[in-house]
Amino acid sequence: MAWNITWRKPHKKKYGYLKKSYRINGRVLTEEIYIGPDEVATKILTDLATRELIDETDITYSGETILEKITSTLFFEDILIEYTGDERASRALKNVIILMTLFKESKRRLFLKRLDKSILKNSTDIKYLEEVYELMNLVYKCLGDIMYDLLKNAIKQHKISLKYLMVDATRFKVYKDGETGLIKFGYSAQKRRDIPQVNLVLGVNEQQIPFFVSAHPGNTSDVTMFGDFLKTMRSKYQILNDSVEHKIVIMDQGNVNEETIRYLRWLIRYNFHFLSMVRSSSVGRFTKNLDKSEMELIYTREITKNKETRIYGKLVEAEVYGRVSHVLVCYNPDVKRTKNNSLDRRAEIVKQRVASLNKKGGSLDGKCDVVNSLIAKHSLKRAMEVIKHEKDGAIELVVDEEDLDSRREKFGFFALFTHCDMTPVEMIKVYKSRDVVEKGFQELNTDFSVCPIRHSEDRRIETHTIFTVYGYFVSSLNQRVTRRSGSILNP
């Protein structure tokens, strides 16, 4: 008898087990194999395909079996046939995506090394060097349509939720020396401008299942990429209106401008609603006359057994981008405390550096350059000024305490706005769910290993990236299925 997955919640967290029942002399006996916490159980299951098992005749699951079963429920091969017109090519592409999802290796190694030991080898009769890239080229122009068809089938077959739609953009580094139409030099986390990269817009639901993906040149702004997403929603996702009564698009302040909000308000007629953070530069006008004592506790999260973070909020009516909206003004004392400590620490670093330079001596211009560089590094240009004293060869640091106090007053505040009728508790809960898309980017970079991208042509770089998201889609759907039914082979 095959093993099934079961879930338990002994300490408010889910833990997965492989479970099998059998009879000996009329008695029903049960065996269990502990898999791990909820978030890693699926990863461990897929690892079964990469390592030798003690008894493979008993444990019938492997990563390939699991993911192929899920792709069958989505009619993935039929979708690919529709766009390629080639049954053989479609089967091979589906298997490429499954292998890419399981193994962090190049497609060359997947075909030359992994495929021979895979259960998929008998259904994939292609030769890597001659055909793999040509097969990728077949679907390059319809990658978004394939994603959309997968989503439609997932809604129909597995009743996945699309109540909340979290959308964000990220950058993936590409290992190339020069720029192309897709690969552009752009900013990195270290604020370098010389990083060759590709931008990706990803949309997921609250179950972390992707529903939208698009690739853009590496220097494309977040607002431009989000506008592309909205146009797709407007032209294509109307079809989902029959499946979902209300859909809430959740976005960060980086995607907010007047044009974007106008688009979102236009989509209300199609039951697409939105919740967004107000740009930090505009929060001050909502907090100017706010009394903190009137703010109610709307969110708590346990950090440790003896510590929790709290957010207080008050709902007000205010104009945002030309129309009155529901604005939730939020206050987090932990963030205020952390930022105050950071500001004091940065200011003290500059002060100590000035004192140290005055003791050492040296040219005034050199001292000023060092201190001004340090001031800029710690974002204190408006609050600090360096003055030279020619007579005694010293420099003086003038600190604008009013500017520092003004910053301290704003720390800990942020604001959300929407046109929906939601309570403060609902608004903060919905917005906090956007962490799901950030987790998706992390998984694409780690578990699914988007990088390094080993292609040279733009169309193949884009196809490789979107193929990785297809694998993420199938894997995330697998988690949804196993949590609901406890069985992979009978979703």
C-alpha cells in the first residue's frame, strides 16, 4: 500500500508525515515517517527523487511522480500542444519544467545526466544539443498565455483562491558582460549601477500560487512594470469574474503614482479592488493632528515568548490622488524605537569622527571631505553641516536638532489606503499578507534557483525565467493539494 501524507498541529504549526496502514494476522498496523514542518515538507518529498531510498518498492512517491501528477490535473501537456502544435515537443517541455523544478542544474546536465535516471526518460525522446533550445523557442511568444491557461485550470480543478492578489517586482542578476534588449545594467541591493539584470513582476494569491508573471528589461521602473500588469488584468483577467466575487490587489508604495491608482479605480467595475501603502513622504499630512491615545490596537505578532510587536491604527477619510479614500494611519512603537536608536547611533558616529580628526591634525579640506562623505553615507545631509576654522585648523560639526526631532516624530508611522469598506483589523491583515510574494521571490532565488541563467539570447533568458515560475506554480499547487486532501496521487 502506498504512503499518504498526513498533517498535525501540536504547537500551532503544521508538521507533515508519510503514513501507511497495513494488516498482519487481522490486525491493522500503522507506520509513519516524519517529513518536517509545513514549509519544508514538499521540498523534502521532492528530494526523494535525488537520493536512494531504503525500500523504493514501498515508498512509491518521487519528486517526478508528484509533479507529473499535478501537471496532469492541470492538463499542462494539452496546453502546450495548443501553442506548439507538436505532441512530442509538448511532452518534452513539460518534462523539462519538472526536472528544472527538482534539480538546480543546467538543462544540458538535466538531459545528459538526470534524464537517464528519471522516470520521465521513456517519454522524452529528444537529444539535448539538437532540440532543447528549439523547443523553448516554440513557446517564447506565448509564455503569458500558458500561465493564464494554467491558472484557469487550477481554479477549475482545485478551487484555488483569488481573493487576494499580491503583486511585486524584483531583479535577477544575469551573468553577462554586456547589455542586450532584455539585460540592462541596474541597481543592486548594494546600490551599484553596474549589475546586469532582468526584472520580473510576480503576482501570487494568499496560498502562494503564482497567477501572473512577466519579464522586463533590467532598468525598467517598478511603476512601468506594474502598469503592464494592470493592462493585462484589464484585458484578460475579466474572465475570472465568474470565479471570484472580490479580488484585492495589494501593492507597496514603490508602485504608487496617480496613473496607477487611476487604473485601479477603473478596475473596480470588474470587482478588482486595491489596498496600497501611502508613499512615506506623504504620511505626515495624516499624522499632523493625530492623537496616539485615540489609536486602537489592530495587530499583534509574537516575536519570542516574552516579546511581541504591536501596531495601532485609526481609520480616517482623506483625499488621496484626487478622491476621498479610506486611510488607515498606523503606528508601530517598536519601529519608532528601532529607528530612533539607529538615528542616534549614526549621529554619534559622525560626531566621534569629527572629534578624532581634530585630534589627529591634517588639512582642513581633507577633514571636511571625510566628514561630508560620512554624513552622506548615513543620510544626515539636512541635519549636519561641517564648518572649517582656519585659525586653529579644526572643523566644527553643526547639528540641526530641529531636523532630527522632526524625523523622530515621523518614525513608526505608515498609512494604507483603499476604497473598500474594511475594518482597520482587516486592512492591516490583508496588507501583511503581501509578505507571501516576497517569500515567493526568495524561493525562486533559492529552492528553484532561477540564477545563474546560462543562456545568451534574450528570448531564451526570458523563457528560462518563466519556466522556473511554472515550476514554482506546480510546486505551490502541490502544497495546496496535499494540505487539503492529505494525498498527492489522489488530489
